[in-house]
Amino acid sequence: MIIELAVIEVGAGREDDFAAAYVKASEYLVGAEGCISATMTRGVESPSRFVGVVRWESIEAHRKNFRGTDRYTSYANLLKDYLAAPPSVEHYTVIDGVPAL
């Protein structure tokens, strides 16, 4: 399993609109083959900062079944106008022996 973390800075005053747009955009994400789950969190101390957490079967599933498709284009188009900067996106693996949440 691969965990994708996306740190997203949203323009000040646009946070609620971003959150509403993400609800719609997430349908493209969670419907992608190989997507196990997806959540979006909003900062308490930094309310313009959001962190998306997506669990993928593999990094290939993410790249082939989402990033390289019209699903990603539709997803990105719904969110791009709210971004203050390009998101920081990285992939992680789970450490063996650590219980999953």
C-alpha cells in the first residue's frame, strides 16, 4: 500500500469554497481503480492549509489509474482556482509491524 500526502495552501478567504469543491472533486478520486480511501483535513492553527491523505494499492495505480486520466483533469480543474501555490505531494510506505489506523 502507498500513502499519498498532499499539503495544499488555499487562498485566504477561499477555504470554505475549496472544501465544498473538494467534496465534488473527491468523487473522481475515490472512483479511481486502486484507490483504497481518501480524506481531506483542514488545519486548526493554519485554516488555509489542508492535507489530503490517499491510500493507494500501489504507486502505479495512482499514476496509471488517476494521474494519467481524464479523472485527474476533472479533479484538478475543480480545485485549481482555490490554490495559493502548487500542492506539495509525496508518497510513503507503511513501516512493517506498525498497526494501521
